[in-house]
Amino acid sequence: MEDEWVPAGIDPTKAHPSRRYNYWLGGKDNFAVDRESAEVVASAWPTVSLSARENRRFLKRVVGYLAGEAGIHQFFDIGTGLPSAGNVHEVAQAIEPTSRVVYVDNDPVVLVHARALLNSDPAGRTAYIEADLREPGTILSNPDLRATLDLSRPTALMLVATMHFVTDDHDPYGIVSRLLSALAPGSFLVMTHATSEHLTPEQYAENEEANARSGVPFRLRTREEFARFFDGLELLPPGVTSVVDWRPDVPPEDRPSVEDVSMLCALARVP
């Protein structure tokens, strides 16, 4: 993006997760600082672009499952990122046109592109909220949320490739618990998260150093740390696993390795 296209409220000298993710997916809605930050991360995690793509493929599969087999027609997607093919409402409304989706992100660049996110099927509805995941009360009190979703009915809370940007000092488990407390029984939590499970101590240290240099707070978590987000919920098969192995739609020989992708996921029901 050229500097003259920088929207109000954007600091083009500071990297942002949504624009960095856009770069890894091959998009063009990013600044030099986002690309530089992305390359710093890739210096320690060379397959990070592959991980981003596999994470996106998981999102399409899990939304397809929820909108179809699970009968969920409300989606609460926090950490939306920049629009690309196969957004949540596109996948869900292709299966059930009445599906409703609320998107949340704290990058003003996403707001600029929100028209693509709000291009709902006439039978359904979408809304976009500019807010920070670290302030769940602000999100839950937004009138556009209640105007779009009926939280007395089951809803899918989507935290896809988002919680690893919430460091321990911001109480990540408390944030998820607060969001879940607003949802009806029978709702679902969908989450993916970068993991340190496949790293040697030396590789872990290298990743930590690269993340610190990247300018974007980041917290790799172990399988046990990730599983803790689902305490008190009913994990659906296959439980906590790699995004590569969650209800895959390609044979094993055509999938990348779980080590290269290094992204955990799970789907759980709210009792």
C-alpha cells in the first residue's frame, strides 16, 4: 500500500498482525513495516506462510461443519483480519443463507475493507466492530453485536490465529472466559494457536528472540497451555490437534507436516 492510502489512525511505522498475516497469505494490503516484521518472524519460522495458509483452510472446514452438520447459524469472529476469499460469512451463507456474522478487529485498515465483510446474503446479516480483543467488555457492550446476533441462541465464537497475540499480562484465559460467559448453552468455541510443541529449546529461544524483534507481541503456547482455554467445555473429536489433521479434506500424503505448520486447533461445545 502506498503511503497516501494510509487511513486515519494508522501508524505505518508499526507492524500489525492482520496486515502481516495478509502478507503471508500473498496479499498486498500491508506496509513495508509489516513485511519487515513478517520476514523477521520467518527467519526463525521459515514455514510461517504455510502455517497461515493451512490455518485459513482449517477456518473454511470448521465453518462448513458448524453451518452444516452442527446447525450453527451465528458466528462471532474476533481477530478477523483483512478480507480474503472464503470469509466466514461466505462459507456459512453458502450453506445456510440466513447465517449472521459479527466481525471484530482492531486494525483500521480492516475497517477500510469492511465492505467486503458486510456483503451479506440478503437473507442473512453481517456487522463489523472495530475493537480490541483485550477489552472483551467493550466488544460485548457494542450495540451492533446485539443488533446482529441473538446471544440467547447458540453462537460460534471464532478465535482463529488470534490468542497467540495476547500475552500473559493481559489475562488470556480470563478474556476467553469472559467472552464465553455471554454465549448460550450449545454455543461453540473455535480456536487455533501457534505452538512451541515441535521446537527444540534452541529453536524456541530463536523464535522468542525473533518475535521480540518483530515488534508484535506474541506468545507461543504448549499443548497443555492451549488445552486450558477449553476447560469446562466439551471438546469435539478429534480434540486438540493440528489444523492439518482436523477433519482433513485431502489424503495424508497431500498434507504438510504438523511440525512445519506448528498450529494447534480445537472445537468445543459450551455445556
